[in-house]
Amino acid sequence: MVLGGLVPQTPAVLAVVVVAATGLVWMGSGWLEESAEALSRHYGLPEVIQGSVVVAVGSSSPELASVVFAALAGSFGMGIGAVVGSAVFNILVIPGLSGVIADHPLDANRTLVYKEAQFYMLAVSALLVTFALAVIYVPTPAARLTGEVTRPLAAIPLLLYGLYVFIQWQDVTEHDAGDEDSGVAVTRQWGRLLAGLAVILIAVEQLVGAVDGFVGIFGIPEFLAGATILAAATSLPDALVSVRAATDGRGLTSLGNVLGSNTFDLLVAVPLGVMLVGQVPVDFGVAAPMMGVLTLATILLFTLLRTDLTLTDPESYALLAAYGVFLVWIVAETAGAVDLLAA
């Protein structure tokens, strides 16, 4: 329920809340990401780690908040849909937009391709295995291909993210940051970061309530509503930071943010929602095809990045076209024209 139920829960009001909350998410994320980048420079972190860990975690805070609020509201399927839909958006649209808007091809390197991209594919597999284990070992008798994700199962992806952070930490210890003074007002930047986080939390709570209202009014499946409306709104911070980095000539930060943000979303955001509420249902008939689409999108990006370790304009347009196909499929599923999701 948006705004504490003080306003009519009509489609027009809910649409206004979605737009306003999205704007607040954009504003709060801008504060958070700028502060995270400044602090990363101050502490001398390598460019790849700035993008794949620090900035990625900051820009992923809307997805994390959406999962937490959706889980607390009993709509965990919408939270998972937001994470998966946002991951597809990040993999296809953000590199595509960044490559088109930048004046030159986006540069990658072997570290990004062989460590970040491949570890991200491992993250996709780990979450899918977690859902499968829920169906196998904690099945729901009343529904086919449905199980309960418990706290012990949610610990699997969290432990894998711990390994990811450990690997990144090893890279930090081997990095020579130099002795230059960054000129960053550390206290001010930490305050700005926390203020941005607070704005994001308030905005995402209202955003989840508004999307939940649309689900009730129009009968949209929770997972699909999360994968479209909520995913697009929460992906704006990732788009903002990656496009800005690309236009500044920092292709590694731009691409590293995409992969690091998705890794955080899959291995931390979803399991944390489970940890908070204790046990949540998952429909494997819906989750598995969506994770399959995410896997295909990841393979496409990995293949394009590996060719000459750059992302050219034609390759960027190919990513955007692939997302267009994804949207057509989602609309067809919602309209009942296609029935690949065994919900």
C-alpha cells in the first residue's frame, strides 16, 4: 500500500507514485554512486574493483531493497522477478547504451572477461542450483515444481559471494595505488553516501507498494511485474553510472559495474530476502526459463566482449535488439500468447 493508504489506490495514482519513486531512486543513487567512486579513489582501489565491487554494490542497493521489501510484504516472487529482470536489463541494455553513446568502442581486458564475466556466469548457475535444491528437498505438495528456499539453502550463494569478495581483496592487496593525495572530503562523502542510501530505501518501499497495487488491479503475475516495471525502475542507477563511465572513457568501470552489480544481485540480494523472512516459496517452472534467458544474455555479452576485447557499435546494437526480443517475449507471456513459463 503506497503512502500509508492516505491516497486512493487507483491506477493513475499508482503510476504517479512509480514515476516519482523512480526519480527519487535516480537521485539517491546518484549521490551514493558519486560518493562510492570518490571513496574508491581515496582508498586507492583498482579501476576494475571500483566498478565490480564498490560502485556495483552501491548501484545494486535498489534491487536489494526491492527484494527485502517484497519479501516482507509476502511478494517474494516479485522481488526475484525484479532481480532477474534487472540482470537481463543490465547485461543487454546498459552495455548496449554505453557502447552507442560513447564516442569510441568500450575497452575490456582479460581480467574483466575471464574473471568477472565467468564468475558472473557461475553466480547464475549457483542461484539456479539453489532454486532446484529447494524444489527437490523442500517441495510444496500443493503445487508442481514449487519449493521453499530456506535459510541453509540461501547460505549457498552468500558463501559464493564471500569467495568473490576474497578474490577481489587479493587483487587489492597486489595493487599499487601510489601516494597521491586524492583531495576527497572523506567525512562529507560518507555522509552523502548514507543520505543516498536512505532516499533509495524510502523510494523503493513506495515503488514495491505501487507495483504490488498494479498486480492486484490488473492481475499481472508477480514475477512478470517484477521482471518488467520494478526491474526497469531499479536498473536506472546501474544505467546512470555505466553510461557516465563510458562517456568519460572508463570502459572497464562501465562494464565492471554491470557484471559486479549482477553478481551482487544474484548472490546477495535474493538470499538476504530469504534470511530476513526465514523461508520463501519459489516456482521453478517460472524461475528456470527466466534464468535460462539470463544465461543466454550473459553468453551473448561474453562472446561480444571476447572479440578483440572491445564492444563496438554494431555489437552494442545487437545487445539492444536482443533486449527488444526479451520484451516481446515477456509481453506475449503476459497476454497468454506464449506459454513457456510453467506457472
